[in-house]
Amino acid sequence: MVEFIILCSLVCVCVHVSITWDGFILNRSLKYLDKLPEVLRKPLFDCLPCMGGIYTLTISIVTERELNAWFFLCILAVVGLNTLIQLFLRLIEAIENLETINDEGTGGAIEEKGMGER
């Protein structure tokens, strides 16, 4: 079951990244996919936690898994794992933005302090 949860989550991450990140293979389709209503965009490619249910169901049907009580727990686990991954990706993005600001020299707006300084 854990392997299935990780598989579903990684499929969601793959679809999300390949469509929404610049330079990835499906990113060219984003200009067309962005025209979809938000209620379709989010579970299809735009929101990792939102994608969990649709992709877990799809993968379960394709792999002919039994849709029982464990299946619904798998959906919750995939949504939870996708949420953690999304938070991690946002953290990485925030760190990259801070590094960009520091590299551009903001005129002292952000000061780096050494260990032990207050």
C-alpha cells in the first residue's frame, strides 16, 4: 500500500512539474490549459493536493486495484504526501528568491548576520 501511495504521489508531481515549470516538456501546453476553469485546472495539473484524488482513482482503475476502504485511505495519504511535497517546493522557491534578491544587491535591505550575532 505504501508503494502505491508513493507511486500515485510521484505521478502527480511529474504531471504538475512537467506542465507548470518553465523549460519542461509539457510547459508549452500551459497557455492552452490555463484557459480551463479553475475547477478543472486544479485537479488536473495545477494543485498537488487537489490532484491526489483524481490520479489515485485513475491509477487504481488502470492497475485494476480493488476500490475498497483501503482505497479511500490511499487517497487521503496521497493528498497528505502531495501537500508535504508542495510545501517543500514552495520552501525551495522562497530560498531561491531570497538568493536572487541577495545576488542583485538590494542596497542593504536584507542583511546577512553571522552565527551568534543579534
